[in-house]
Amino acid sequence: MIATISTLEAHRLSDNLHEDEDDNLRRAAGDVLRMSGYGHLRKLRCAAAAGVVTISGLVPSYFLKQMAQELMLRLAHVRQVKNLVEVRTAVLALPPESSPEAWCLA
């Protein structure tokens, strides 16, 4: 017996596969930021669609903005990074116990 699926079913399966890939990529992006060792990067938000990762939020330096982007580019299946992260120097106030780089600023 040969199983066949309609074009509509094939599109639904394909859409579900892409949604799963996007969700996996979004989760991986968040994990990389949380595990980076930079406390401020843990608070960034991530979205993913068709291999494009969008990161947003606030950081206190251009170094951290660039670091977030570079971390995203290291992930498999990332075609492009949209870096919407804003730099605001007033964001420096993290408690020292939550961020090793905050210890250096104290």
C-alpha cells in the first residue's frame, strides 16, 4: 500500500517543520545568551524566523551589543542576525552576584 498526501497536507507538514526549526533556533539563541557569562545578555529577547534571528533589549555598551550578535552568528542554521539591541549606559546597575562583569564596575 502506497501512502499519499495532498498538497495542502504537504504544506502543513512543511510549515510545522519550519515552525519547529524556528522554535529550536529561538531556544538555542536564548541558551547561548544565558550561558555567555555576560549578565546583561541574559536579559535580551530572541526571535527566529526562517534562519533570521532577531535580538532585542538593552545593554550598557557597544561591546555587549556586538558580543550578542557574534554569539548568534555562531549558531547553526543562522542566515542573518537582526540586532535591535539598544545601548544605554544607565543600564549598568546589575547586582554583583548576578553578573561577573558588574563586579569589575563596582
